[in-house]
Amino acid sequence: MRASFTFLAVLGASIVLAGCAATVQATSEPTSSIGPAAESPTTQETFAPDAEMATVQGSWSFDVSDAGEVVRDADVVLVARVTAIDAMATFDFAKGGTPKTGVTVETSSVLKGEAPTGDRLFVPGGTVTLQQVFESDFADSTEKNGIAAKSEMERRATTVQYVSEEPVRLVTGEEYLFMLRHPAEPNYFVVAADGYGVFEKTSEGFFNSITKRTLTISEIESLIREP
């Protein structure tokens, strides 16, 4: 059964916080290296939103804590390494809804469906400017929350983060199992069921940080085969 989504962005609180400090959620952190490579530090981008910035609530027509349900709802299931995370989110695929952040991946195996064109997928939430919010079909909300009253310069200079109640958390260089939905828009693949649709690769299999469940490839393949 296809999931239905309801997004409620709590912009009132987020505007106050964003006005105090504009925080872009793609950050750089030094990584450990072995041998000569240590002389040239590398960086890792992370996608780990601050839930205090804004809240996006989602509702589904099935139990998202059941990996089998998420697998069956997904159009694509694949294993991929994250190679880059966009610093800013976009409303291009979410007019009137929550923004999405682009992620570039290197796909190693596809278990269901077809891999995204150009190895690009999107995760719910991310950092946007108030100008993006203003331009994205939030006319009533922007009037009520005072965004419309700000100058365009102020809106472009202020950012706000959108995060779901169970956010996706990614680190570049790490490998994950992604469960994706492919809506009508071309080349648009979005992580299904927020953080429930992402499993981090471990020595035992693929681990979901929300349900604390680890799945092996054979278990995932079995779930995909189930009617």
C-alpha cells in the first residue's frame, strides 16, 4: 500500500532560532587516517539535523517500524556509499511540503527496482533560507509567522532547518541500505519513511538506528520476495 504523508512544519519556533544563528547542517569534521595519508586531512560531510530548529511530522498508512512494510512500499531498494551531501535543501520537489536535501551516492547493488539516474537521491528535510520558504506555497504561514513582513534581503540572509521526528542521518564515505520511493517527477528518488528507510552497513549486516534492528542481505531479499 502506498504511503500517505502529512507534513506540519513548526515555523514559529524555527524562525526565532534561525534569527539567532544560521546553522547549515552539512558540516565538516576531520576523519582518522592511517599512514602517509594523515598528512593530508580529509573531511566528512554529515547529515544530522538539529531537531530543535524545526519539526516536520509525517504520517503513514502502514507500520513504518516494520522493515517488511517499508520494503514493500519502496519502489527501489539499493546499497550505496554516500559520496556527497548538498549543503542546502530544495523545494523543487516539494511545493507546499517539506524541503528535500540532495545526496550523491555510488551504488554497489540494486535489490529492487532501478538505481536513480545520476546516482542522486533525496532525503526529507534540510536547511533552506526564509526566501525559499516564502517562495514555496506557504502564503498563509508566512503571513502568520511574519516571514512575509521581512525584506527579501533579510529572508535570503536567514536559514532554517527542517527535520522529521525520525530524521535520516548520513555520513559521507559510509555505506547504507536505502529504501526509496520514486514519485512521478523524473529523476526524483526520495528516502521512504524518513529514518526508517535507511540502514547503515555494519559487520553483521545493515542496522537501523531507530528500530535497532539489523538485517542481512538474504533477509532483505526475502522481504522483497514476500507478497
